[in-house]
Amino acid sequence: MTTAVAPYPINQPLIASVVIAYANGQMIADSVMPRVRVGKAEFKYLVQSMADQFTVPDTKVGRKAKPNQVESTGVIQTASVNDYGLDEVVPVDDVKNAPEGVDPLATAAEFTMKLVTLDREVRVAAAVFNPANHVNKVTLSGSSQWSDYTSSDPISAILTALDSPVMRPNVMTVGRAVWTKLILHPKVIDYVNGKGGTSGGVTRQQLANALELEEIQVGEAFVNTARRGQAMALQRTWGKHAAFTYREIPSDSTRSTTWGFTAQFGDRIADADFGKDFGGLEGAYKVRAGERVQELVTAPDLSYFFQNVIA
């Protein structure tokens, strides 16, 4: 029995590099819920008791006495990554007729990984903007919404909210529609410029500095919510909300505290196999791209969530 050989060479390194290097500038999932490599598909992580970290014992030690003994407690949580991936079939005929300089297999790898990446963006946006993932939260309506330039005061609302968690959030996450409304708000402009001006706008870095945040993340991705075969219905992946989270990049060597992170097992998957059971008379290549990840919210009390911040 012989093994079928592809009629054209498969540029496997190129396919893999396209998948690894591909990045859409509008995607913010990796920054909002940073990736942490895990050694196995099923893994464990420690959630420590908050009370232990903030309860001060008697630290005074007598001249011949022993110091009081303390113990850090916590709960070991078990989780596992999920597989996310897609295939695209590229007929040999497409390879034969590809324009000079075009690699149909690399194009297929990029396309499939783009969709896998968009799916991750949708999942992370759903997690960040899910009220159940935040202990501290409020729903705005009417004149309190930041799109009301006359009655609302976003700066006062944000600064007050940032003082609620025991560890002050350092990252702000909003969608493009919210960001556009916010930076044109007269009270935001006045607070940032400090000159009584109410026209113009402010930059992301200016507002981050004014609010004492490390970073402001603005999600710009769109997703088609229509079913296959129906007319396209584009919707913003990041809705009309605002989340302030405490982010600390977890590490294998140190204990970290963070609102949420993404466990990643192994590298992204990228390969192409040839077969004659599909793809027409001459067969086809099946290009596959994917990854093994799991998004986890580990400290829902280290955030503040504003729901429906604009009308």
C-alpha cells in the first residue's frame, strides 16, 4: 500500500508562519485577557483567599518568644482548554491556476485563522461585558448615560468606581462607539485639558494618564450575526458598555492577581494534507488552522462594570 503524495509541494513552514504571524489590529482579546501557557490540556491554578491577604495578625515578638504563625489558604481550581479550529479545502485546480506570487494554501491558512481569531474576540468580549463576571457594577440609563452631554458626568462616575475594588483597576475596555462618545464629552475634555475647554477631543493616552490607568483598550471588530445564506448583518463585537479591570500578566514563576486570563496549550495549529477523496478529479489540500485555549475569569471582584453607558 502506497501513501498518496501531493502533486505539488506543500510549503508547510509558510503556512505555519502565516498563522502564527497573523494579527488583526482591531483585535484586543489578547491584551484584555492575556495568554498564559499551560503544560497540559487539563491544568490547575490556585485561587487564594482575599481575607488572608488583608487580615493583619499580631506581629509583635517578645524578646524570647517565637513569632506568631500564619498560613496562606486557597482553593485549587481545575480547568481545561478547548480546541478551536477550521478547515478550508483548496482544490489542486486552484493551485494550478493561481496568479504568480499567490499561494492559495497560505491564503487559506490566513483566512481560517482570521475566523478563529474573530471567534476568540467574540468570546472575550462576551466575558468582559457579562455582568455576572463583575462583583462591582451599575447599569446606566437616561441622563446618566455618557451620551447625554448635558447631564452625565463620566469622569466623576469612573473615578468613584475605580475606588470600589480592593485593587484599583488599571485597564479600561470599551468599544469604538463608546470611545467616540466619551472623548467628545465636554466634561471629559475639560478634565483632561484642565483649561476649561469643552471642544475638540482627547487621545487615548491623555485620558489614561488623567484616570491613572495603564492602558485603554478600544475594540473595533465587527461580526456578522446573520446565519449562513442570509443577508449580512454586521454588529460591533464590543457593545455599548465599559469595563475597568485589574490586569497583571500571570507568570509560571510568580503568583499573580488578575481579573482574567487565557490559558493556552501548545502553539497554534497550522497544516495542510492532500487527499483525493474530495476536491474534484485531481484531489485537494485540506488546510487546517486553530488553537487550544480557555478564557478564565479568576477575580471578578477586581473590576467595575458599567452597563449601557451610551444610548
